[in-house]
Amino acid sequence: MNNKWWQKEVVYQIYPKSFYDSNNDGIGDIKGITSKLDYLKNLGITMIWICPIFKSPMDDNGYDISDYFDISEEFGTMYDLRELIDKAKEKNIKIILDLVINHTSDEHPWFKEALKNPESKYHDYYIFKNGKSVPNNWRSVFGTSVWEKVEDRDEYYFHAFGKKQPDLNWENPELRNELYKVVNKWLDFGIAGFRIDAITFIKKDLTFKSIEADGVDGMAKCTKVSRNQKGIDVFLKELRANTFSKYNCVTVAEAPGVEYDELSNFIGEDGYFSMIFDFKYADLDVKSGSEWFKRVNWTVKELNEKIMKSQISIQKTGWAANFIENHDQPRATTKYLIENERNNDAVKMLGAMYFFLRGTPFIYQGQEIGMINFERKSIGDFNDISSIDQYKRSIKEGFDEKDALHFINLRSRDNARTPFQWNNKKYAGFSTKKPWLKMNDSYININAESQIGKKDSIFEFYKSIINIRQNSKYSECLIYGKIEPIQTSDKTIGYIRHYNNIKIYCFFNFDNNETEEYFEGKYNETVLNNLDCEFIENGKLRLMPFQALMFTTI
Ligand code: GLC
């Protein structure tokens, strides 16, 4: 594929509620982001993705929008957003917003009108079914039935996520046009593009027939019948033609359910999007991302195979959006490193491993200082609606409360959503007021202030890998170069990046024992090493525990 501007970016994801609270109400805000632009510039990132900031009752923290054209009061004003975009631009940092167009909030005027007046055109903007009982056995992503009864009427509405998130009816052309206006208005406002939420859910199996149950509740995951369904291509092509294709923008889609052999439609040269997130290895610790009680024991070898399969499949046709964390995932340190979550060498090794894969790297707030999961002792300490649901489902499936709590402690989306740890003072310098979500106690030891400018810190390491990718003599190879998997020992992930005559071998030891690895050609020059020793001979090397080593060969 031809080189594109967005391939060069390093993206930083911000969960605005938890980044920085500028007005001390316990909730992060847009001005908070603006005030931390210097921090982000120093880190070296070039683009920011901000999770939803539009008006919302915040049932799913902004992924339930009640006004696409206004900003949620707790985050600030349109003026604040303008200021953020302008100030970021001065620092050569672009902004992308989160586009949630599979569903709205039940407090969106369209939905309110649809409920009030079933004859209005807005009724057909959503999916309603008449009947005296629940139309089918589909289970929503957040647990209960996808159907919610309309008060005082024998009617149900459809929601693939929470019950306060009714799905939009994409079969309606007028609704689709309204959504295109939303997209274009924000692109005209001066943002660089979008991360697009849950976009593979926009097409449903229109028979709405019950399917074989897959849980003790007698229900079945709705993803089988309302995600990436036949005919979705028509909507996605139309969406692109009416919006993104008219701008030089970037689009990163959350597109679960897309198989590797379909990738060219999604991210090929004329694909619907610039890139999509691949969740196949993010969810390797559970049987599925929506069943946290089905834990899976995984090995580094499997992780390696999954990553390489993903990379090779994407390389055939397009470009990857590489990540190890986001606002829906637990902290990568805890998930991938388990008992070594606080081992700085291991945290750096993990960071470098995914960062130099082929694609645009995404860093989630707090990842750059090695934030870890928390352990909550009570279900009352959780905010995330899917954690509360997973807790209830675990118990329904026969687990006791202790097990249920264990599952959600490991997987809760709140793990990533605790306030950013700026320093070791009260509330970690995030706010002077009690934050909206209970802090992670680790801030005493893990915080930005103690790492900035400190040689050997995780923050400085992230800064250095960004710098190597963006500004070194290896940049072209590390950005545009092809990726090729290599044979490694079971505890090591390895690949080669090559571009023209440059060949960079990359090895990452996930174990606390030494390993021996092999390579072809002659060692030339070290590109990256997270430790201060290296043992490289002709064609052979020894990796120390948790060592990340990258070098060129001739
Ligand atoms: C996406 C978002 C998640 C949200 C869901 C419903 O998966 O990343 O946070 O809850 O969509 O909008």
C-alpha cells in the first residue's frame, strides 16, 4: 500500500473522565487535557484519541450520547474543545474523537420522541418489536436481554449494549443521512479523524429469530446475529462515501467479529477504514471478551502465534492499529506479565514488543508509567456496567462471590479507568476532590512525577522508543518496513522488520530465565536494549530475563 500520513503517528488514548481534573470536581475534563499537552509533547506522541465527550447521562461513561453536537457539561464546553484542538495543533499534535453511531442514549431527543409518539418518524430510527413477551433469546453484550420493554405498551426496543443505549436502525436511510451530518460536522470542526465505536454492530440479522442458547440463562450472545452480519458492506461503503472519503482524515474502527479473510474490505486500499483494532490477542486470557468467568491459561508461544498471525494477515492488505491497553481492557502489565507486573524490565520489554510491530502504535493513558490493575474487595467499589453484569452472570453460572469478584478484578474495565497517577500526593494529583472512581492504591509508587526525567524509568523508556520510531535513522524501517516472524524459543517473541537494505531483528524475552535465540547474518548495530548488557555472537544470542533487544544485521 502507498504510504499514508497516519502511518507515521503515535496515538495516545485519553479517557477524559480520568485524565486530569482542572476544576476540582472529581471528574477529569477537556481543560485538564489542554493543561497536560506539554506532558504529552514531552512523551513524543503525535495524535490524541479522546473517548466520548458529548452530552450524555454517562450510563456507559459517554458511550451513550444524548446530543452529538454538544459537549457534556462535566467535560467543559465547545470553546474548551476548540482551544484544545488549537493548542494541540501548535504543538503538532492532532486530535481524533470517538464516534458512537451504532446507538444513542435513551435520553437522546430522537429516542424520547420515538417513545412518546410511535407514529413519529423517529420511531423508525430505532429497532422496535411489538409483542407481549420478549421477541427472542438474544443476550446483550452487557448481559441481560437485548430487548427492553416500553412502558405502558406491548412493545420492546433493541439494545446490543446497555438498556440505556438503544441501537439505531441503520436500515432507515433518513437516519443514516442524519448520522453522516454528524460525522461531517466534526470533520469540518477541524479534527483529524475518528476512532469509531462498535461499528460492526450496525447490521442485524433481520429475521430476529431465537438461536441456540449458550448459557444457563437460556440466552445466546447477540454477537452471533447482530455483529458483522451479511449486508453490512452496503452501510459501510455508504458511510465512507458520504463522509470520510471527502476528507484527508484517519479512521480507526473498533470492528470485532471481522475475520482475517475479510480484511481487505475493511482496510484494503479502498477499504471502509484506515485501520481497525484486532482483539484476537487482547482477549487471550478469556474464552470471549464478554465472558470473563471463562478464564483461559495461555502461553507466550500462543501469544506470539496470535500476534504474528494478526500482523501477517493485516500486512497482506492494509495497516494495523497496535495496542495492548484501552479503556475496555485490564492493564497490560497485569494481564501479560502477571506476577511480574511491577518488574520494570518486564514492563519495558512488553512495551517495546508491541510498539515496534508494523502499524500505528496506540498508548493508553497510564501505560507509559506502567500502571497496574487494582484489587477491589467489594462489588460496590465498581462503576463499570459490564463489571457489575459480569459479576451477576458469574454467580448465575454457578461461581461463588469470591470467584466472581476475582474474575472482575482481573478483567474489569475500571482497571484502566482509575484516575491517572500524576504524583504520590492525595488523589495522585488528579484532583483535590474525591475522584468519581476509587483510586488505584499503587499511585504511591507508580506515578508520573517520580518518572519524568528519571533515567531508567518506564516513562523515559516509552519516550525513547517513541523517539527511535519517529526520529532515528531506523524510522523508515520501523514505520514502513515489512514484518516477518522468526523462530524463537517458547518464552520469547521475535520478529524482523525490514525495509530496503535494512534488517532489524527484534527479540523480547517474556521469562525470568535466560533464553538462547538464533539469527541469520552478522550482528551490526544495536537499535534498542532495555538492559545494559548484551550477549550476541555470530548468529546466536543470549537474552537475559525480560530483555528486549533489537539490532541490525549485515
Ligand atoms: C465499545 C466501547 C465501550 C462501550 C461500548 C458500547 O466497545 O469501547 O467502552 O461500552 O462500545 O458503546
